[in-house]
Amino acid sequence: MGYIEDYKTLLHRLLQEHRLLEARELFLAFHKTAVKYDAELCYLEAVLCYYEGKYPLALFWTERGKKLDAGYEPLQELFSLLTEGEEQPSFPVDCSFQNRRLRIVIIKGYLEICNFTLEYFRKVFEELGHEIYLLDLKTFRETGNDLLEFVKDGLDFVLTIDNDGLSLKFDETRSLWEFLGVPCLNILFDHPYLFFEALPGLPKVCVPVCMDPYHVFYIKRFYKELKHSYFMPLGGEEPQTEQMIPWERRSIEVLYAGSLKRVADAVNDDFSQKVMLYLSGHTASTAEEAIEICFRNLSQEELAASFPVLADGCDPASADDELLRRVIETYRFCDVNTQYIYRKELVRQLIDQGIHVTVYGGGWELLGWDDHPYFHRNSFAPAKECISKMQDAKFVLNVLPWFKAGTHDRINNAMLAHAVCVTDRSSYLEERFTDGEDLLYVSLEDVGAVAGRIKELLLDPQRAEKIAESGYQKAVLRETWQNRAIDMLARVMEARFDDETL
């Protein structure tokens, strides 16, 4: 239960910093867990209610906490404050900004997965009382005047994914969003180097929201014209409790809900092989780090062979950022093609060791495994259907898209579906989830080793269910799309568009 102590520590800090929206979000998530209140948690909820101006609720939680531990001094002090005199106590924090109704434009684009995610944000924003205009790019030519009518009454921010709609113009020379002067929060589902053509032309009000802290570093290093950027880990969907199938009765033994991607037309030369070999031997490295290290260590002969245009007068060891950025962009698919190797090998090891693996997504059909008795292939399924399948799976596999300090929605959705998540590591995950207690970690250096652990848990469903439940309890507190949406609202309200700790 160490995560509960971390949860309390975080709550103390949020309350000390008067970050009430985020503290309330934490308690809303906590209410969904099976953890019982103690005196300290009662005290923290009472303080939050006090700051929110909910005097009767503050008194309720104080009295409840005293019943649990009458000797807990902070509760005694708070009770004295709440019951002193006949009038309600004054509140030292101005909470009005927390209740301000925001006006938000959400840009709906052309990809199903992006619109699926944006729908979570829209739902949370509207549940909290904010006003939403859904700008559908497919019908924008017919509905553009409706947008202009909406923004006449003010606009607080714009939300989009992967640059959709950010190129809209107010006139021939001016960006619509720069003209309106509002922040455009632009969630980048992939590494920024995949958007190298779009990033230089984004409006100055754009705030890239990155899936990994290293992506924030990348933008700050190579795209200094983008003044703000911050890290937002991917979230997950919490299914309805009545949908839950008991772990032991689930029909899918192991599920991989994702495509097997390989970029066939990526640059494939001696240098790309060198980078992929480096990544395979240094699996904690980012792709951009691997490319930079390999480039800086090129001999003049290797430089002439792989980069003949640069051969004259170029010293790889002292290459500037502009040159490095171009090299990284050229070899940007090295990580995708390295992931392909590990994803394929993980599934192959499991099925060869007698574990049934069900996959959904493209690319798997090219492997020729359809006759394997333990391999069960299905075509692409929409995101909502994949989440539904997770609720009928005992184990859910994941290999991260080389996010070395981030996470993936597949991980969060698996734990929120009460399945045992099996994934490789990142610094973000290791700070939050413990191997064998909340999930199973796979070593990319030995992906086959996890098969034995899965077999053991298939024979010990009580232990497996305990891991699944522990993963759920942690994920429901901090890893849902509701968490991400509320954090985004708090950042907008506080104009906090940078991560100072990065």
C-alpha cells in the first residue's frame, strides 16, 4: 500500500500550493478504489472542502476522521477552527478561478483514434460545466460562420491532436488562432520528429503537448520558435463496473491489441543498421540519442559512404543542431522498425511456449503464422472495440513505441480493465508501478523470459487477480483521461504551459 502514502504526500503538496482542482480530481479518483479512509485522508478531504467553501462537508469529514483516530492532532486543530464561533470561518484561498466557465474549441480531424481521444476531453470538460464548440474539419467549409459566432463571446483555448486545424487562416497572411490570441494545445501522439514538416509553420500560440518528456526536450532544442511545450502522459478509459468479467472466466488468454508496424520505405543503409544495432544494445536510449551518438562517432570514411554530400569539410563530432536535426529526421523510422522486431519476437516466444495469443491489427497477417495453433489473428478493430476485448482478457501485451520516459494508453486501458498488463519499462512506469505487484515487466533483451511468469499466473488465478486489482487501484487514481483533462484545465487556468522540472 505504499502508493497510498505517495498519494497522501501528493495531496498535501497540492493543498499547500492551493491547486484545488487537481486535489479534487485525485479524491474523485480515490473514491473509485477499494481503499478505506484513515484519519489522515479524512483530514485531507476536510481541508479541501474547507478551501472549496463547503463548510458542512468539511465538518463532516473532520468528525468522521476523529472517530477513526481521536488523537490525530491536525484533525483536532481543524475541528477547533471549524466550530469556533457561530459564523462560518473565512476562507484564505480565492477559489473563484476554479469555477470559471471556460469556452473551448475542440478540433475534430480525420483519424478515428484522435477523435476517440478528443471525445474523452469533451465529455470531461462538459461535465465540469465548460462550453465546447466542436469544429469538424470535414464540414468546416459549411460551418465556419458558426465558429466565428462562438468566438464572439470569448475563447479560452483550442484543443487538437497532431496539428489538425492549426493551419486555418483568418485572411491570406494571418493565422486564425494567432488572430484570436488563444493558446492552441496540440497533443502530439508521436515523436515530434515525425512532424518535422509541420512544426516550423505552426502558429506562435501553439503549445505542443508531448507523450514523453524527451519529446519536450527535443522541441525545446530543435524548435525554439515554439515557446511552450509540456509533458502529458497518455490516459486510459475506466469501463463501467457492471461490464467486468471475473479474471478466471475471461476467454482471451493473452491479448495484443495493436498493429505490427514496419516502415518498408524507410532509409535502409549502413547508417540505419548502425542506429538500429545501437538501439538493440541500449534499449533505454531514445532514438534521437542513438542517432546523434552514431553520427558523432562516424569516421571520415563512414561519413563519405553514408553522407557523401557532407563528406567535404564536415566533422561529425562537432556537428551543430541544425545538421543533427536533419540527420535525425532522415532516420526517424529507425525506432519504429526496431519496435517491430521486439513486438514480433515477444508474440512469437509466447506462442512457441504454448500460450494462446490473440492479436487485433494490421501487419500480423504478413508473418505467415495463421496455422500456428496458439496464434489467433483478427483484423483491425476500432479503439472502443479493443478496450472491450481487454475486459475479456487475462493478460494484455504492450511494447512501448520507444517512449523511454512516458507511457501508452494500452497500458492504462489494460489495468483499468482489470487485466494483468505485460509491458517493457520506462522511467515513468517504474516510478509508479512495481513488477509482480501491479503488472509484469518484460526485458527487451530477453522477451521470452516472461512466458514462464505468465504460465505460473495462469495456474494461480488468485495471485494474478491480485496483481490485476493492484494495477487497477493505482491506474484509476492517476492514469485516466479524466486525470489528463483536469490537468489540462488547471494548466490553462494558471497559464502553466511549461514543465519547470524537466
